Amino acid sequence: MPDVALPPAPAAPVGEDGQIQFGRYAGETGPIDWSRAGPGRLWRFLHWKRWQYAGVIGHDHVAALAIVDLGWAMSAFAYLFDRRSARVLADLSLLGLPRASGRVANDVGLGARSAFHGGGTSLSIDHAPGGWQVSVRSRSLTIEATLERVPAAATICAIARVPGGLANCTHKTHGLVARGVARSGREAFDLGGSVAALDHTSGLLARRTEWRWASAAGPDHAINLVDGFQEPFENAVWSGGRITLLPPARFERESAAPMAAWRVRSSDGSVDLAFEPEGVRMQDKNLGFAVSRFVQPIGIYRGTVLGQDVGRLSGVLEDHVARW
């Protein structure tokens, strides 16, 4: 597809006239406030979901965390994957009370902070002057890292309609460079030089939401693709600090096995990627009124994007179904 220069992000997803600023943009909006959107306060409370995710990928490790505000509850996860032994060394999954357990920032600007605490564990993502400060402190896992915004880093802001909900605003930033350390037990990983990505999402979402998500990065390229949810608004490739939009893509799994290979392709042939897992994380939570099921393999992407060989890109692929 043609390389289109993205317009700058609006000051807010909802304009002063109350209209939602649907579109794809470069950079970051200001605070994300849906309080004037939707049928009413109760509907917004039940449908407003927010999360922030940070992932760090290195030669011998993958470390990630997320803080999630479901409205009626807070949740969080963090993990550390050892690529040398293909083992998940630590995998935290936490649930807490709304507000009392933390919050997700309403924006991604300087000073924004998302945090979770409970059960002897704390997680935080802070936008500080020196970069994004990422912290996980628990008995089984410690992550202390800075994600630096180098010239090659760039952010796409996608504001999209949501079938069954109303609208969603997501910020995806690739090309960040990490420094710091991740530890679990006797294993310690120097995060220096690793590539990093950030995801901040806030939207009035459908009661049932599902997606397949591919996120991959290397020294020269990074890719974000979604099948379902708000496709293809956040489908893009990053290269040299430039974001190029990508068309809708379909995810196909060879079998139902958690470690099965995947193929991610667009109908026009501009995206053709094979994904081979090295390891996998899985979660199946059923609280009756709420359900979250996901399979998230960690591995290597190979193939072509826009006719160019992307080489070996490390990343994750997620197949997620939620009723929330």
C-alpha cells in the first residue's frame, strides 16, 4: 500500500464539539476522556477499559508487564522469558480492587503514571524526563528498566470505532531502547541495548472483545498487526523512525496446539510472515461474569512486509478472548 504521511495526533480523542476524532495519527494525544461519549454513566462504567503495556526484547530474554483497569477491578501481569532455555522463569498474574490497587494513566504525556500494587507486588510505568521508567518488584521477579526514546522511536495513535462498544484510542510506540536489569531467582539479565515497545489503550469496548495480535521488533524494523478488535487501524511497520501503514491481515494457526506455528498474511500479499514459537504463556480465568482466555507464544517472525525481507524479528503473538 502507498506510504502515507500521518497527520499529527489531535489534542484529545473527543473534540470540544463532542465529536470523536476517528483516524490514524503520528504522535500522542492529550488526556483521553470518554465522559461525554456513550449512552450514559453506567454504560461507560461497564464498557470503559484501560491498559498500559511495556515489553523488552533482547537476544536472550523477553520481559513484559501490563497494568489493566477494567472499571470494576484492576489487574496486572508481568513475566520473564529465558530464550536460552525456552522457559518462562516468572509469570505473575494479579487481581485487585479498583482504585485501591492502582490506576492506569489517562494519557501518555510526560508525567503520566500507571501503577498496581497488592499481594506484596508492585508494578509501575512512569513517563519521566529521561524516558519511560518501568518497575516490577515481587518475590519471584524484579524488573528495573528505562526505555529511552531515541530518534528512531515513533508513536502511532489510532482512534477507531468499536462494534458492540463505541470507540477506542490506542498509542503504540516502537523503536525504544532499554537499559536496566531483570531478575528471577538466580537468573539476571542485562537489558542494555534491548529493543522495547509501549502500548497504551483506552476505550469504550464491547462486552465481548477478541483479537489476535502480533508485535515484533529488531534493530531495523518493528511490526504491529491486529486481527479483530480495531483492525486495521493500528497495523503498521516502523523503520528508521518512520511509520508505514499496513492493510488488514489474517492470522492462521497450523493446529490448536499452544506451540503450533502461525502464518500472518494480508490478502494483497504485502504482509507475509511465518511465526515459530520458542515458548508460550497461557491463562484461562473464569469469574462467571468475566472471562479472559489467552495463548501468547514468544518466538521469531520471518518473511516479508511491503516486499522487503524483515530478517529475524523477535516478538510475541497473542490469541485473546475476553468477556468483561
